[in-house]
Amino acid sequence: MLREGHVELATASHRGSWDVGVVTLREGINWVDVNCRAEGEPEILTFTMGTVGAFTVDCPSTENRIGVNQLDLAEGREDRFTVEVADTVRWYVSVQVAGPERAPSPTI
């Protein structure tokens, strides 16, 4: 879901761990949405945002799980985003930043 007043800066869809790339976050409200689902046993996905921090999402095998994180940054910054998870997990991430124009996004 694209939030009002925001643009989607980067998206990625993959299975298992992945280096999403360098993303430029902006001052103000930024959103990171992660959807995931495991095949077989439930797994935990860790989404790391360089110097900003990391969060985890429980990925069940019975349904898609959505993890939503709001980042309120005092200043913009570039950071490398990575996902760490078992190869049995399919996931999708959306990074949204405030602003009317689209900023350069990583090649994913």
C-alpha cells in the first residue's frame, strides 16, 4: 500500500537472504513494509538498514505476514539494506519516503 504523500523508493521480491542495495532515506517519515511466508516450518526474517537499525518479522507457513516499520529521521541518509532469512522464505519489501518526486532507487 502506497501511503499518501510518499513515493516508493525501492522494492524487492526474493527468496532467502539478499542484499537489497543502498537506499537514500529522506528526512521525516519513511516506511518499510515487509511481507513474507515460509514453506514448511515458520522462520524469522531480519531486515537490516545499515546505521538505522534492524527489525524482525515472524514468517509463518500458513499465511502471509506483514511487518510495517515507520522511521522518523531527523536527517536523510544513505544506507545499505539487507534481508537475512532461510531459503524457504519468499518475501517482498517496499521502502517509501516522503515527497512528491521519485529519488534514484537501487537496481534490484
